[in-house]
Amino acid sequence: MTRVGWHLGRHPAPADRVQAELLPGAMEAAAGGTPRRLRVASSLDGARRHDVAALTRVPAAAARLRARGVVVPAPAWKARLERQGPAWVGKVAVLPFPTPDAVFDWDDTRAVVEVNDRYHLEARPRILAAADWERGQGLTRLLPLARDVLQREGELVLLGALPHRDRIAPLVSHLGLSECVVLLPPSSAREAAGLLHGADVLVQAEDSGYPYWLLWAAAAGLPAVAVDTPATREASGRAALMVDPEREAAWPDAVREALTNQRLREAQIERGRAAAAPSRLSAVACDWIRLLRSNWPAPS
């Protein structure tokens, strides 16, 4: 197997960065070594139009790659790229977004204990929240939701929001939510598993890039509530409770339903685990290796 290099494009989305962290190492481990140096993969989930155009130059820039193929794992990008014209037809291979194997280890309580101790998580109910913290749209839904649903008795955990603390913390304090809102740094794969297995529900408050936390929640057996878009339906395997983006007032009731309706939770868990099964990182890495070997054989 050749050495794996990952091209992120000029404006990588969070999902791009996650794949760049997870897949190369997993592919090299699955291949049993990296005797040659070669850049072989590209990911442009969440990319802008000029990044799409730049994709056509990637095979030429990567030594000994044939110009026939481009690999884009984000499913939503297949139709978007093919709409660019006939030149793209047959050049886009769609593979699942990877989910760390640890997320599927539902009985591993050590990861839960470790993450709870590290970030001092102890209150219930515990709501994990995923959003684009730079845009801020998700905050306008999440903070009122915390006030209405938690009523100072639980935790709203903002995943990956700590780098934006200077902007978020004053708003949290102004609303009197400092005791129940927790800002976390970006998570490692093991931390993500511990957070998902130790929470009560995940809320995907906006659609920005590929909503991979919804996929990971499905794999972890964690019920979820999400803004209703094609991307969130796809990522969750249609297991999440969807909220019309035009109905802002519906969010608190939807989260309460996901927290308290046991039949709904059981249905979400069963449907989500089945839908997420093909995304296991170790399996996806092998799929990538097979595809790359069949399309771009190593030089003799």
C-alpha cells in the first residue's frame, strides 16, 4: 500500500479535518505498511465552488495517478460534482464517512468515566450539541433550549466550542446559563466515544457541512434531534427526530420528547445502529484501500 496523503482544499470544513485525522492512519494500519510515498486521496466535503474546480488538478499533481478518478466520500457531493458536467461522470466514488471503532463499543464504560472526570460532567439530563460555532446560528436555538428544557438541572455540552469561548461565554453568562453550559475542545476519537455513550441526547442545531456527529450518535445508540435537511436525514440514517427549520418554537418540545419517550428512544437506537454499521472506520479504511488499488495501482 502506498503512503496516504490527504488533500483538504482551500477551505476545509470540520468534517474534512476529521476524515484527515482518522482515515490515513487507519488505511496504513489496514494495509500493513507503507513502502511507497504517494498522495492518493482527496476530500472536499463542505468545499466551495473554486475547490470543486481545483479537484480536476489533484490527480495530475499526485505522482503516477491516472486522471480518470477522484474520490469524494461525502455522499451529498456526488450529485453536486456530476452537475458540473459530463467530465465528472464515472469519476466520483462515494464511500461512507468514517466512524471511530470506539463509538461502536457500547459496553466500554472506561471512556465515559475518563471524559466525565476530565471535563467534570456530572449533571442530568446531558445534552450534547453540535453546530458551526463560527456562524452562531445554532446558538440562537441551543441557548433558549437549555433554559427551557434543563431549568438548571442538567448540562448542555457544546462540542468543539471551546476555541470560540471569547464570543460564546459572555452570551451564556448574560442568559444566566453558566452553571449548565459546558464548552469542550475538539474531541479525540476516544473522547467522542465517551461523550456519546455518556449522554442522553444529541442535538444537531444547524446544517453546516457534513453533520458527522449525527452519524456517530447513531452508531453509539444515542437518540438525536436535528434540523430537518437532506444532509441530517442522510447522516442519521433517518433515525433522528427532525425539526422543521422554520419552526423555532418546536425545539424544546422535540428535545423533551427525545429525552422522555422511551419507545421513541428505543426505535431511534435500533434504526440508528443499523444505519451506521457500514461506517465503522476499520471497514471504511479497507474499502478505500480496495478502491484505490483498483483505480490507481502502485507503480512497478
